[in-house]
Amino acid sequence: MQSTIALERRDAEGAPGAARRAEKIADDKAMLRVAAEMARDLAAHRPGVYWADLLASVIVGYGALALTIVSQNLAVELAAGLVAALALYRAVSFIHEISHMKPGNVPGFRIGWNLLVGIPLMVPSFMYEDVHVHHHARTKYGTIEDPEYLPLALMKPWTLPMFVLVAVLAPIGLLIRYGVLTPLSLVIPPLRKAVIERYSGLVINPAYRRRMPEGRFRTEWLAMEAGASLWAITLIALLATGTIPLKAFLIFLGVVSVTTVINQIRTLVAHLWENEGEPMTVTAQYLDSVNVPPPALLPALWAPVGLRYHALHHLLPSVPYHNLGAAHRKLIATLDADSPYHKGNYTGLPGLVGRLARSTMLPR
């Protein structure tokens, strides 16, 4: 689904910093060369790490969710609900890794993740596969063809809270998408086209239209969509018949809503969002992206599964999440102090949010 509304851009002409944004940033060959060498050395996926991390996240997440539902103590409910949201958010974040995996990297992980996480939380992996790849395309990043980019820094101040608040309604939107629109679209062809183009991707660019799936991917898509649809219809039916108490249902939606809000806040600071639609070099894409490396501790919670190294990931998209920390340390130690790599590292969430908010308030 699209996770945002159409946000109004401000006229950037004459704005402070506009010349810097418009200026072409040449690729830093030394940085790209070292990064390419590290990509070869650190490209191996470790299945044991993936499975252990996913299973631990799922067990803690669903266990805490169950405790939240059955507890009669408000303090326990709130604490368990937060643990559930953070653990399930980590589990959901593996969808990003799946979108970059080649067949055989981690045998069985894609189907296992969909059964454990994607279908129960109504975000099957097809919603990111064949979508996220466009965000990494050199000619598409930051342009109208990028499904995951908006020039948020150039928009009006009210767009930022709206960008986050719309995520609160995501669980209801997913229920409607899979429990209502999916079965209806099977008998209404024009609706099917709209569902695929506009409501089948985890994107933030409202102008993005998804292409129809083809071949084997289409078959896999249909299987995942059928599973999510049956699950959503079952939830609605159980609620309607009173089999599931309303409180339990609302707690489930609330926990999922917290995960989507955390992810939306993370998305808000994943980039500087200063590009005005022109193609960018790889170095420019890196500098428009954000790393929040150690010693900061909280990013491990709000940017899990390697997402705290988002800028580095744009340099090394083939490197699995468990190797990004090692890659970052090697790049810091190897590259000169004046390398662009050092400019992509930030200290934490508050400073990044403040920077973005100040940018939206500049006169334009």
C-alpha cells in the first residue's frame, strides 16, 4: 500500500541551499573502489544468523502480544505491548533483506518469513519485492520513478506530522486491502488493476504505479496474496461473530500500528530528502542518505536489521545486514578523513528530525 498521502511541495527557487542541492556531486572514485572491494569480501549470507534472529524476534513478538491481550494489569499491558511492537517491527524489517536476496542465499527463508510474519501481519514480501529495487537504481533514485522518495525537506512543515500520522491507519488499510478489495477485485477487473498499481507496494511516492506481475513471480504473488486475504477475511469474520473479543482485536491493531509508526519515523530520517527530481551519482545518493552508527544505542531498536546503516547500504546493497557493521568500521579506518563517507554519519534521531523540520520552515 502507499503509506503516505499526496504532499504539497514548496517552490524551492531562491531557497537557501538550493544551489547546493542542484549542484552535481561527482562520484568519489576512491570511496567507491574501496566499497566495491568490501562488497566482494562481505557478500556471504549466514543462514544461521538470519533464522536465529527471525525466530527470536517472532517468539518474543507474538509472546509479548499474547501477554498484552490476556493481562489485566495496565502497566503490564503497556510494557508488553511496546516489547511486542519492537520485536515484531524487527521481524517485519527482514522484508528489506528478502528484497535483496538472490535465490539460495538463505534457503527457505522467504517462504518461512511469509508464513511467520508476512501473512499474519498482512505485509507479504511481494509488497516490497520488485519495488525496492527501483529505489537503488542509479537513474531512478530521488526521481519521480523512485517509489520510496519524496523531497520532504522542500515541502511545507505540516507535511511531516501528516507523513507520520497516516501510518497510524496502516493496519486498517491492510485489512481493507486484503479482506475487502482483494476478493472484490477478482470479479471487478478495473478494481484489480487499481489494487495492483496503487495498493500493492510499501511506497511513499503517491505518483508511483506498480507494474503487473509476470511469470513465476505472478504465481508466487497470487499465493501470498491469497494467504493474506484468507487471513484478513478470517479475522473480520471472527470479530463479527464475537469469537475474537473486540479488545483483543484492537490490541492487535494497536501493536501493528505502533510498528508502522516507528517505521515511518525511521523512514523520515533515512534520507535528507533534498533532491528535486534529478538523477544523482552514487556518491550524491550516499550523501543524501543516513548512517546512525554506534556508539548510539537506540538506533538498534528504531532502525533494526542493518537499517541504521542506510547510507552504507546504498553503497553496498548486496552486503547482508549482519556484515554492515564490519563494513562500516573498515571504511572508517581505511578512507581518508576528507572522504565523503564520513559525511553520511549522524549521531541520532532528534538531530535528524530537527534538521528536516528546520528545512521545511525555510523561506522559499
